[in-house]
Amino acid sequence: MKYKLDQEEKEILEAFERDELKSVPNVVQEIEEARQAARNTFNKTKRVNLRLTERDFHMAHVRALEEGLPYQTLLSSVIHKYLTGRLVDKT
């Protein structure tokens, strides 16, 4: 099976193949913390009311349809990406 790797993934794979990667001393604890963080990432416990202009609301619906997901999920994703610094301006 072929995977398309980005540059960072290629560097990690090459380091692994050269046996340059070392396990952390507390690997079990690290794995559990990562699992908990992943669980918390998608834990939807808060409801938010948000006012949008009609135009933005329509554009969110259109984009969500293009992406094949509910508009609430799209808006939640955009907010999450912005807050984590992963939303980038393409200009």
C-alpha cells in the first residue's frame, strides 16, 4: 500500500529507518495522555449560540455541502483551527 507523505512525515520515516528514534522513558503514561487528549478534542459538551450575517450563514451552508459535512461541524472546525493556530490565510 502506497501512502503520500508530506515532508515532515518523510523525515520521520527516514529517521525511523536509520534507527535514530528513541522511546521516551514513560511511554505508557505518554500514550495514555495522548489518548485522553484525543478523546477531549472531540468531546462536545458545550452549546454555543452564534449570530452570523445571512450572507455568512449561507456561505457556511454552501461550503459545508461542498465538503460533505454538516455546517455546524464546519463552523466548529474553523473555530478550533483558529484557536490552535492552524487556520492559515491563503493570501
